[in-house]
Amino acid sequence: MLQCVNGHLMCVGCLTHLLADARLRDETATCPTCRVEISKTSSTRNLAVENAVSELPSECRYCGAQFPRNSLGRHETQECEDRIANCKYSRIGCPWRGPKHEQEEHESACVHAKKSGAEVMQALQALDEQTADEKKLYNSIFDLLGYDNITFNDIQLKPYRTDEFINRLYYESSRFSAFGNQWVVKARINNTQKDPTQSSERDMTYQITLKSRSTPLNISYLALAGPVGGVEVRPRIYEFEFSDDHTESNYVQLPLRDTDECNRLLAAKTINFRLIMFYSQH
């Protein structure tokens, strides 16, 4: 639980969302109650309220029984007999999900336990395909590490706005050098939506722009969490051939974990991530 300088309270999730909204509007974040300026550095934790809240009764989302908040998580994940469980044969295709207290009875009669080898192999094929996709990603990264030219840059994005009738917030990095050329990264929030402040679901897309004249360059690239910010980014490789006639890549997804992760990125003092670029002359 955090508080502004005047003592008004909000949870950390609400503060993160408040700071993200202010960033999208290019405004200074203010306390919803007293309108004093608020930020991560000016807000402070209220330990007394946190301790008091942890002792308040909260209702289990499965069985409806009440427990102190500080023990509710353990009850819901480990103790509640009504918590949702999967059949132990789910890996071979059983779709059953139900209360924990019914799991043993279901598993004793589960028809998937009596499947033939051929039927089991069919179910396992889907798992194999998922594993193969993950291996393909990492093998692709290892292949890229064998390229002639590899460079990485820690990108910091700064906000700017368009001159459209409805102003829209964009982000852009400073110029940086890679492979003897100048580049810029641009980013948008909710690329298909004019006003992302009107949505609780948020994502970030980005593009790379070539800022100098060059011979054609076939570039592979991926974004990772940088040394500053601590945002979780899931690697995804993109490729684009840059030339004097095609200086801007398509907008692609910055593969953040979820909307909350995007809000944490927006709420940070600066938006940072690491961009790795690969170029082979062969």
C-alpha cells in the first residue's frame, strides 16, 4: 500500500496504472484524491496499513470460506479442497478440470488411462510440437550468433506526439550506430487504437528505421530486457531487408508478458530495452 505526500492511499497496482495513464496522456500524474503530484519516488509505503490489511478477512474464490489475507494465498493454492485441479492424465489428452476433492475419483475412472499406445502418441504429438517450436526459437538464436556481424544497443525511448486532429503518443529513440549506419527505433502503444487511455488492455509495437543511405541489408533482430527497468520480454526474432527504398521495418510486437507488464514499462521513469541486431554478408 502506497501513499502520496498527503497520506492518501492506493495499492501498487493502481499507482502503476495511474502513472501509465499519465505517461500516455503526456501529463504529470496526480493523486486522485488531493491532486498533488505523485510518482514512484514521491510515494511511500504505509506499513501500518499493509499489516492491518494483511489481517483482514478475505473470501476464498473457490470455497467461499474466509481467511486472513496473509494466509489466503497458501489456502487457495495448497489447501482448499475446492481449488481447481487437472487430471494427472492431462498430458495424454484428458480435458478434465474440477474441484480438488473430485480429482481422485475422476482419475480412478478416467478413460484416458486405458488408451492404446497409438492414441497416447497422438496426444503427445501436440506436446512435441510445442517443444519443437521452443527449440526452433533457441536454435535460431544460436544460428544468429554465428553471423559475421552482431551488435546490441540499449534503447531508451522518449515520448513525442503527432499533429493529427486527435494527438497520438509515439515513442522514439535517439540515433544509434550499427553496421556503419544510423538507426532509430520508434514505438506505439495499442497500434490499432487512437486513444490507448480508453482501454485497460495495452501492448507495445516497435519498428526499426534506417536513417542513412546504404546498400541493401538483410537484418535479423530481437528485443530483450535491458540492464535498466527489469521488464520481462519474451524473445521473438524478426527479419527485414533494409534499402534506400525500404527504410522502415513493419511494426512488430514487443513481446511483453501481459498488459500489467506494459503498464509497468510505461510507469517507469524511462522506457528501456536491449535491441540485438544480426547481419550476414553471405
